Amino acid sequence: MRNAHSLRPVFRRFPIFLIVLSLLLGATVHAGDESTIAKLAAKSMLLDGVSADGLMAVVGERGHVLISSDGVQWEQIVVPTRTTLTGVFFRDGSNGWAVGHDAVILKTTDAGRSWRKVYADIEQQAPLLDIRFRDDNNGIAIGAYGAYLVSEDGGENWVQGELNVVTTEAVSETDDEDEFEDAYDLHLNCIAVSTNGRTYIAAESGQLYRSDDSEQSWRLLPSPYVGSLFGVLPLEGDTVLAYGLRGHLFRSEDAGASWQEIETPTSEMLTNGVMVTTDEIYITGLGGTILRSNDNGKSFIALDQGHRDGFTAIMQSPTGDLITVGENGVGLLQ
């Protein structure tokens, strides 16, 4: 972690990705500071990106926030924090939110031109890792150590919520409970919403959760393996991909009730994904990993990028190009 106070003694439970970032990001910077314009911000460590209604936004270290309309020219925006930002989401071309260390949440209503800090909690010692809104008012933010915040007023105010997990027969009774940690202590890494309205969360220890009732309750899905999952990518209907450590990638056609492991040509950690069409799906990873599927996620090949710089996200620009985000900033997929 970037901030020394965020490093708890039990390192084995901290996401490996965040441990790597803590070594890369260095100096302690608190959420109360304002970001500064950096000449090379577009080439700095960036951790997430989003494309919505003609707008693109990326976030990363030192509170860096950049916006673009074409994925080529990027403008850095000063925001009211210098802490590392880990996730960004736009509901439309105007309204967006970013999350990061110190449980900071930023909000914009003018297409990323200005941002306000609407929440922060240094004492929580749990970075937020992702955020989603299912409508104009209701959103959730998740993160390390089971951090789960909810808003019912468009992200103006946030309160502590809980991952209300209901028992389901879909989870095998033979699962060894000792292999899994309490849901409220697990790192919740990624939120994704499918086109049919189901919401998924990917977490530590192979845990996957699904909500069918607008995040009022969650079902613990059968685990495809016991390693950490860093992303979940809904495709069409009930088809969904989940991915994580050492190139592990899984596919389900029944909304996570059962999983099939998909062989990948990498042992690198997989971090993010995008569906361009059902016949064009991309998954990013560390070590310069870009995987592509042309058959709705049933198989993947590796695209050689000529380097081993890590990727943290991928998105499609308004012009149709694929934009990567990662260790060396933002770039065009080659």
C-alpha cells in the first residue's frame, strides 16, 4: 500500500496486485492534498479507465485523473486528493465517480472537468477498489477487508453497508469452510453489471457473489478455484467470465452456477477485460499480457505486445480503438 498506516500485519490476505503497487508508488500522500499537474501524467502508473457516451477517463497514482474524447489526446484534471486512485465509473457522459486509497470517493457532474471529494476515511485503513451505480441514485463502492459503502442520493453521501449474503443450494456442501475467509474480511476487488441486470462481485479466495435484486442481497456462487479473482466480465445473457492469479480464467453460461476453466497461454495475473462484440473479447494482465477471444470467450490467444509492462485495464474509445491502461500509462493497443 502507498500509505504506511494502510499496511496491516497479515500480508498474506492483502491482494498481490496492491502489494506490487505499494512497492511502485512509494511516498506517503494523504487524501487531503490536491493533485498537481504532471507533464508525464499520461505515462505514469494508471490503474483503471472507463469509456462512456463519448468520454474517456483514466485514474492512477498521485491522484492522477485524465480525460479524453478520442483516446489520443489526454488532459489531466486537478482533483482534491493526491492519494492513489484505483477505480473509476461513469454512468453517462457527465456523471462519474472515482475511488482509491484512504477510502476516498470523488464525484464529477461535468464530464470530468471538475471533481469534488464526497467521502474519505483514513482510519478505515481499507482502500476502495471499485464503484458502480445501477441508476441515478443508488451505488455501491467496494474494497479491501470487505469494505462496502452504499449511497442512495447519487453519491453525495455514503454510509457503511454490508454484503448481505444469502445461503444458496448452488454452493457445494462439501466446500471446506476453513479454505475461505469471512465475507466481511475478504478483499472485494471488482463489480460488474450484466445487460440483464445481474450484478457480480469478484473477491479473494475464489469467492464470487451475484445479486439478482439490485444489490439488496447477494448469493455466494460456487467457487471455480481458491485463488484470488480480480475481475468479472459479463458477456451476453447469463454468460460471464471470471479471472485472476496466474492466468486463471473461467467461463460460465448459467450466471455463475457452474464454471469451466479456460486454458490461457499465460501464467501472469489477469486484471481487466472488455467485450467489443461477442466475437471480440479482450483480457489484460501483468507482464504485457493481452488475450483475445473470437468465440464468445470459449478460447483465447495471446497478442504479443513486444514488452512486459503490466496492463491494468482496457476499454474502447469513441472512435472504436482499443485503449490500454497500465504501468506505463495510457496507450493504443497495437
